[in-house]
Amino acid sequence: MTWDLLNIIGTIAFAISGALVAMEEDYDILGVFILGLVTAFGGGIIRNVLIGLPVDTIWEQGLLLKSALAAMGIVFFMPENLIQYSKRSLHFFDAIGLSAFAIQGAIAASSMGHPMSAIIVAAILTGIGGGIIRDILAGRKPVVLREEIYAVWALLGGLIVGLNIVNGTIEYMILFICLVVFRMLSLKFNWKLPHRAL
């Protein structure tokens, strides 16, 4: 139940995020759907490659694919004033997707008996992988690697799951909400990791 719920939440949130970025970059409707799908499923594909899950399971996720396509279609055909509101909500959608996918990635690696290092990497890459691919395809430098502590919250989620601090749907949902809140607080207060430019 937890797995399915987090999958649906993360997929829809990241699909919307990808669609909004594509529209910001003036992509056509095909570009909007492709960028949305890449954002929604890219991190999971990278995770599967790294922890040994079949990559072609993406084609077995009919409900998730349909949910992503429906969400992107709704966003694409929204009136412009609602799209502007949605664009202002982009960070919130990203926070939802990050939290849901980081926890889901950590659960996947943990359930396979992988060590803590693999659980944390799976959480990070599931959480930020789609966003990195999205930014590259949109011609942007990946924001998560230079301006924000975005990936830190995925790391924290992976660590908590790996240490078996949370068990059961309610505890996973509390972790999910906490990661979303911390992500939004880090944006509000402009928290950043140390930089060193050469």
C-alpha cells in the first residue's frame, strides 16, 4: 500500500513538474509529454539499473503511465492564469516528487537486502534523477547540483529507511510529509551546501 501510494504521488508530481518546465522553455506538446515522462520515470530507471531491478518494469506500470499522461494533459490545456499559478507551485510539486521517490527508492533497495550505502544512493537517484535529466533536456544546468540542498533531503530519507527507524504506512507518510516540509523550508530560507569555485 505504501509503495503504491508513494508511486502515484511521486509520478503525478514529477510529471507536472516536467510539463511545467517544458512549457517554460516553449516546448511543443510532444516535448511537454516527453519531458514530463522523463522527469517522472527517469530516476526510477536509473535506480533499477544500479540496484539490479529490471528496467523494463516501467512498461508494466500502466496506471502510473496513464496518471502521468492525464496530469500532463490537464496542465497543458489549462487556462493561462491557472498555468501561471501552477508555475508558482513548481517547487511544491518538486518537493512532493522528491520525498515520495526518495522513500520509494530506499524501500526498493532495502527490501533487496542491499547495504546502507546502496539504500542511500537509491534514495538520492530515485529522488533527483528525473529532475537532473529534465534540466539537461531543457538546456539548464541541474539546479539540484549547484544551488540547493535538494539531494540532502533524499539522502536523509534513505538514511532513515535504511536504519529501520520507520515501519508501516503511517510512519512512512509522516516521513514523507517531513521531507516535503524540510524541502520547502530550505527554499524559503535559501539553505545551501558549501561551494568552492575554481
